[in-house]
Amino acid sequence: MRVSDLCLRYRRNDPWVLAEVALDLPPGSVTEVVGPNGSGKSTLLRVLAGLLPPTRGTVTGRPAVVGYAPERFPAAQPFTVAGYLRHLAAIRRADPEAVEEWTSRLGMEHLLGQRLSDLSKGSAHKVGLAQALLCRPGLLILDEPFAGLDSAARAEVALTVDAIAAQGGIVVASDHQGDLRALPNVTRYEVKDARVRPIATETAEPLLNLSVRLPLSRAGLLAAQLRAEGHEPLLSQDDQVGADTRTPEAAE
């Protein structure tokens, strides 16, 4: 898949949102898109998915089957989770068993009878991911796929991205959480000032997932310390609070 001299603006006299973008996205590649809020990352992803036509330039070689998961799933729809996913599976001629597969893999079986409009943001996000994966896409576009997910679902999404690339698919994602960086051979681009530029690959320390269970009174302090060191803890609360984060092995 190739992007050549792609430029986009919404109105004739508006500033360019994207300008002179050139990308090569070969089969089996995983590409991470980063950049400040409002820089045009989501716009670029929608163009790559074929949902938004560029003002000029071309996108060629796009795989026939595209899965797209937006950052914010549009939950204001008159369906239950099961009804929505089965409807999408029928439209896309996906295997009917794909609904059960992805609701199980993303840990959302308990949501099937709920209405989309009643879902929390994290639960709605899982529905958005599931619908993108129903059709076994050759091109998978993910806009902040790890945001709001529990640790098990985050791990499943990372494994899925790796598997799609291993089968010759193309994956492009924005990822503030940094989960994609644990995968091998991820190409990174920064969107800034309407330009899309490659980021040099750095040799990163090995990462280790840690799950820590603490009393609520101590969890907030630990989370603040981890954020100050550049880590992003994932907090969940039941009887206690768990903090999942990625830390260098050297710190184990």
C-alpha cells in the first residue's frame, strides 16, 4: 500500500491538515502514528482506511478488506451489542462465529445483551474493536486501540496486531499508551505541522508487565510516582486497586 503526495484540507481556504504525505506500507508491517492532539493523526487514519478522500494525491494498493476502529465508538445507536455485531457480520459477510470469537477474546460476553447507548466508554471501545476484527481485515486501522481497556484486553489487542502482520496484513495505529512498542519491527511516524515524518527507531530496554495489588490508600501515590518516571499505570478497583504498567526489566 502506497501513499503519494497526499494533501488534505476541509475547505478551499482552510490550512492544510496534511501536506505532501508519502508512505510505503508493505504487507506484514505495523506502523505507529504519534503526534500532538489535533495534529491530524485521526484524519490520516481515516484517509488510509478509505473513509475520507484526500484533496489531492493518491492511496494505492489498499487491501480489499479493511477494518477500522475509531477512537470514540458511536454508541448512540438502537442496538444491543449482540444485535449490532451480528448485523455488522452479516453486512460484511463475516463468519457468524466471529462474533462469539471476538467477544470472548476481548472479554465482553457479559455485554452482549446491553444496549450500545448504555455502555461505558471502555465497553463501547471494545465493541468498536470487535466490529473492526469481524471480517479478518487485510488492512487494520486502529485509533487509540488501548485506551480504556483492562490489561487482559490490551494484551489481546497487541497479540492480534502481531498475528495480522504475521499473516501478511497491514496494521496502522495511533497509540498514546505505548503498547505497540513492545512488538518487533514497528515503524513509527510523527504527524506534526501537517507533515508526516519517520521517527528513528531506538533500541529500547526490554519491557516487563507487572501487576501490583495495593490498598487504595497507597495506589494513588504509586501511580503518581510511575507517571513521573514516564510509565502509564492502568488502575482498576474491586476490593483493592491493581496497577498494571510496563517497566524496564532492570527495575524488577
